[in-house]
Amino acid sequence: MKTTHYLSVLWLFAGAAFGQPPELLLDPGQKSVRMVRANMAPAIDGVLDDAAWASAAMIDDLHQVTPQEYAEPSERTEIYLLYDDDALYVAARLFDSDPNLITAQNLRQNDNIGDDDRFFVTLDPFNSRRGGYYFGVNANGVRQDGLYQNVSESYGAWDGIYSAAAKPFEDGWIAEMRIPFNTISFDPGTDTWGMNFSRGVARKNEDIAWVSRNRAFDPSSSGLAVGFEGLQQGIGLEITPAASITNSRKLVSGRSTSDFEPSLDLAYRLTPSLNASLTVNTDFSATEVDDRQVNLTRFGLFFPEKRDFFLREADIFEFGRIGAPVNAVYAFVGGAASRHNGRPFFSRSIGLSNTGQPVNVEYGGKVSGRAGPWELGALSIRQDEFGGIAADTLSVVRAKLGVLGESSVGVIATNGSPRANLDNSVTGFDFLYRNTRLPGGRTLEAEAWVQQSDTPGLDGNDSAHGFGIRLPSSSGIRVGAGLKEFEANFNPALGFISRRGVTDTTFDVSYTLLPRTGPVQSFKASFDTQRFELTDGRLQSQSRNFRPFSFSNRTGDNVDFVYRIYDEALFEPFEISPGVVIPSGKYNFRDRGGQIRFSSHRRFAGLFRLLDGSFYDGTRVDVLGELTWRPSAKFRSSISYSYSEIELPQGNFETRLARIGFDYVFSSTMSWVNLIQYDNISETVGVNIRWHWIPEAGRDLYFVINHNLTDPDRDNRFNSISSDVTVKLNYTFRL
């Protein structure tokens, strides 16, 4: 990118930074509450009849966040706070003008409750405004929790141990939570935490919060909870033994094997803010299966981490905001893989082969947490040999220092190569800047990072660097730009890489209008672009995406339209489908289309998307349809179908991807989840059945069936090829 281009982008940022959005009302400023110590712990049962609550600290000065920030909320909320040596207690009386319309469709524990009426607590125990936790509950008593990473990104895969309950009362519903101090890290040397509370009223598409700024209520915009003292975490030891029994059958050969796999996770609080963990024989046996993806590009796909050991304080190991969501139309070139390209550490590279098959993790250890202004993480894993790849010890060290109020500087170092017999190491430095206190209620984010890899046989051209800057906003102008360069020999073997030898330039800008009256709640227009150039300046691929309009109504339905232009350069022939080879050359293709999404708080919800246009030297039509039916909180069914029809001079082909799911939830502690997936590229059907019992948080029993069928002759005659049945139990002891 030329210097003049950088200057013009910075000029645009400066103009947008200090222009006050027309919808922005008065920021109520910093809020605080003084905590009250409980003489007796209240029962967590969804009924506020314990005498302890009579002396609790009370908050009722919440405001609307959406649709109109700082406006008076449509429903009243009262929040009560207590703590003792062992836990934080939070209760909320959530009034509703029509309790019969409260949305409570989800009864499956730890599932996403964002489509229901819900109540959340955000905790920043270090009052750093850089990270924290969130704990939520819906009107059925279903829990949902997670971490904040890169300050504003919620990371729901993390699973903490806490208790929650909810029950209706004549004027709404009541929520109660007990959050043990040994579930979180905190600084015992301070009596002040960052804390926030939020509520969602699903049928009105309304968010309510105690503190918000620029329509965000993440740790950077929390209030203060003052007066904590004498907090305890017991011995600080957490022991989670687990055992699984798996019977696997190869139905073609008739071979059957049975395996008993014990495993163990240990966690010990070295200090209230620093945690040590040990895992032995970590496995994937009870994790949810990945969603299938059909890949029509030359580049890899990205799948997220799901194992508990690696998710613990995973936010500390994030680097340079690589992988952070972008303000793009549907997806940039390459989708998630291009966003995550160049991560120096990606835990899913451990314990999985290049084909996605599990590899035994013999043992591993991790130390992670906070010490003063520092965030520290160190991990080392011993991975077993597989498929000609020798056993190896894989390690990563990460450190971040908080600076400038909300910003940080950090270093990372990795060593090991989990999928090849070679030595590899990566070192990196990053600086993350964030300021949520700019004039006009604006926020400014920026990052800069550099990495260097060392791989025998790859000398020179083995570094990467990046820079990004954004003015995030949910109203008015939002703008962002970024530049990343990955040299041809850059090799983060313990990370994730899908493109090397490229410069990746991105830019996005949008304008959002939030009418105060009328049926339309938000109107948005946007443009984004991403360009990949080879290091010699030749174009590899480029997308330019225009969204002239996208609007949502006041119940959460959404309609938008998009026009996209792609440029693609093939320097060698590309087999896009078996027998269909696209010659090398330069291509320009474009498509247009739109989608309509019906709010998922309804019993019937769904999405329909249609894109149509040119594709290489031919044409392409993409259709996506999704439908979800929730007749009650106990039953949910869904179906989705993705279809692409490609017509090229070299040959025509179709891709089809179908998913069918149906869940039956017996209670908030027991669920039966079924998923069937099919794609015509592999011509396989995968069936996943999971029965899950959670008698209480941290204690799980799974019964899992995986069954695979294939149609090798493509004559719609599917034959079973493999099946496995797993029973797994894990039980967490806290001392």
C-alpha cells in the first residue's frame, strides 16, 4: 500500500473519530456500587425469599442500549448483589409488562441463549478494562458463559463452573447466580472490580444495560464494584478425572475394536490470579462434531477449538487480533481461514492430523493468569507419534503487559511441529491499542505485530508483519483498514497458515442509521474490500463487496442486498472439482443477491440467501436455506441446505451440503442432540447422536454415537462404513 493511501485512510479516520453520531445521547458516565458481605449464603433457586437479599446492594438505574442508547428501557430491572468468602451472588428481578410473552425457548444447558429473554453479568476482576468473563441465564435457568478476548470479542467456548436458577413471578421472572471465586482469576490486592449487567428482551429486539458506551457493554465500559475483601479460593485445587469406553467398528471389513481411555485434568491456583493446569490423555470423544464446509477455493479451511484444557484462559494466548471479526459482507476472500491466516499459535494444530484424525495427546501442562499488569501463559504438550510423524513436545510462551489504560504490548514464542518431522520455532511481538474515551463517544482500536519463524531448510523470507486500525461503531460511520504480509517461507507450524508469500490488504466502511420511531430499527450501507498480492506485486485474488442497504425491524428480522466483484489470478491450473480443471490465467467474476433472515426468537425462524453471477469463465448460483422450528423449550428441529450450481466450459458440477438436526431436552440437566450431515463432494452421510446429562456444573455423563455412510458409486445407495459408540464420564472435585 502506498504512503499516500495510508495518509488518506488516516485522514478518513480522523474525520470520523471526532464526528459525533447523530443518535448518540448523553453518556451517564462512570457508575459504581458498594458490595455487601452476606451473613448467610442465599439459596440459588430462582425465588428471592432468602433474608440475605434484604440487605443486598441494589441497582435499578439501567438504560436502553438498543435500539436507542441511554433511552429509558421499556421494562424495569432490579439487581441485587452480595458476596462472602467463597462466591459472588447476583439476583435480578426482571419485570415484564406482559409476562405471557417472555421468550424462553432454550432448555439445553450451556447452549446459546441469545435468542431468549436473558440476563448477564460481566466481570473484570482486575479492573483492567482489557478482558474478563461473562455469566448468563435465561428464563428457563439455562446457563451460558464465556471469556472476553481482545477486549470486545466474546468467546463462548470457555466453560466455567457456577450455579444459576430462574423462575417466573406474576410481574416477570427472577434470575439468581452463584459465581465461585475459584472459577475465576482475581487480584486479592484490590477491592475494586469492573462489573456490568445486561438484559435482553427478545421479542422487542431490545438490550438493556447498567453501563454502556457506543452500544457496547464489554469490560472496557464496565462500572465499578467496590468493597471486596477477604475473598477465598480454598486450597485452589481442581481435579477432573474422566474415563471413556469406545467401541469402533469398520463395517466393510467387519473389524471391531474396544478401547478404554482414562484421562485426567488438574488445575491448581498458584495465586488467586495465576493458574497451573495438567492434562493426561486429552481426547475428543465427547466434543461436538465440526460443521461440514464445502471448499471451492485453493486454500484451507478453519475449524475452532473445543477442548476444555486448551480453552482455559485461551484469551491470554491471542496474538495481534489475528482472527478478530471484520465488518464484511458475508465473508472476505477465503472466509474464516483468511482472517486467521498467520496465527503463531493455534491449539487445534495439536492432537489432530492433517486429515483431521485424532492424535493421542499423552500429557501436557499449562501456567496462565495475571500478575500485576502482566498477563502470562506457558503451555507444553507431549504429542504421540502417528502416521510416520515422530512424537514431539510442543510448547508456547506468551506474555502481555498492560499499558496506556486499555492497551497492551506482548511477546510470543512457540516451538515444535505437530504435523511434520522438522524443527520449528516462531517468535513474535505485538502492540494492541484501544481507547474508548474519545470525544463524541468514539472508540479507536489499532494493532501492530511482527513474527519470525525458524525452520531448517527455509532460510530467509521467513517473517510476517501486520498493522490494523478501526473506528468501531454501531451507529454513524464505522471504518477499518489493515495490512498483513506473510513471506514465502514463513512457517508457524504450531499455528495456522493458509496463504504464504502474500500481502493482505483490507478496508471496510459502513454507515448505520437508527431511527427512533417507525418499523425500521436500523438501516446500514457498507463497502469492504480485501486484496491478496504476491510479494512480487502480482495480484492473487481480490474482493470488493457493496451492500447498498441492510435493514432490520423492531422484532429482529433482517433484509439485505449485496453486489460483489472478484478478481482471481491462477498461475497454474486448479482442479476445482474431480475432472474439472480451470486453466491458469486472470479471471474477473461478479455476483449479486440478497438474504432475508427471520428473527430466531420465534417458534419458526430461518434464513434464505440467493447469489447469482459469473464464475471464472462460466456462471455460479448459490442458494442457502435454513429453517428452525421450536414448538416448545423441550424440542427443537432444524434443517439447512446449501446448493451451488457451477457451469464452466471445462464442465458443469454441483455442490450440496445438507444438515438436519433435532434435539429433545428432558430438563435443564439432560439433553438428547442429533445431527445428520451430508455433502456430495465426499458423498458421505455423518450421523452424530449425543446424550448429555449434567447433574450439576462440572459433572458430565455422555453417550455418543457416530455413524458414517458413503455412496462410492454415486447411485444414491448408501452403505454403512464405520460406527463408534462412546460412553464418557467426567467429575470435577474442588478443594
